[in-house]
Amino acid sequence: MTELPVDERIGHHIKRAEQHVIAAKHAALRPIGLSVPQYTVLLVLSTESGLTGAALARRCLVTPQTTSAVLRTMERDGLIERVPHPVHRHVLETRLTDLGRAKLRRADEAAVAVEQRLGELFTEEEFATFIEFLGRCSTALDA
């Protein structure tokens, strides 16, 4: 055992908070019939239509294998469509369907409500500082 107690490990606190955020979003999205990974894919595609599965995996911060399984389910459910790239026919581009856009509108309201509950815990200055601190953590570990 090392000398650093669990309570003093920043990563432990970040992971615990992340798990609570994911659980709250899961509960908010369940009545809409979406999982958090499905919601994330819809959200990313709403601003970056035509991404490949590999690009979606990077943008959604999950493995390509996870993305592949999520995309299969979403395509089956009519939320997305995957079409060959006009030049590189073996590359599939992913786009939202009308049903996917409609579900995203409902889901985003639910997810934003979770984010707002969190945001209400902080003053504007605290919120900005908190985001800065999280950015520092990401930057430190990216290097």
C-alpha cells in the first residue's frame, strides 16, 4: 500500500463524481429510451454529421468496439443511418435520421437539466475556477 490515502487521490474524486453524473443522466434518459452512450453519439452527430465509427469513438471518449455495438443498435432502431463515403466506399459515414433528431431534442432537455442541477451548486466564479481545475488535470495527464 502506498502512502497516499484514497481521500487524497484526485482521480478517485473525479471518478466518483463522473459515476454520479452518468447515473443521473442514465436515469433522466431512460424514459426517452436512450442510454448515455447513445445520447452522446446523437449529440456529437448533431454538430458533426458524417463521422466514421472510429472518429465517433474518439469524440465520445469510448473504444471503437463500444461505438460499433452502440451504432448497430441505433441503426436498427432508426436513430442513425450509415452510408458509404462518396469517394472511399468502404468507409461508412454516420448521420442522424429524423427520428434521431427528435429523440435528441427530448434527451438533451433531460441531460441539460442534470447539468443545470450541477451548475446551480456554484457561483459563476466557482464554476469557471472548477472548469479551469479540471482542464489542468486533463492537460497534466495528456502530456
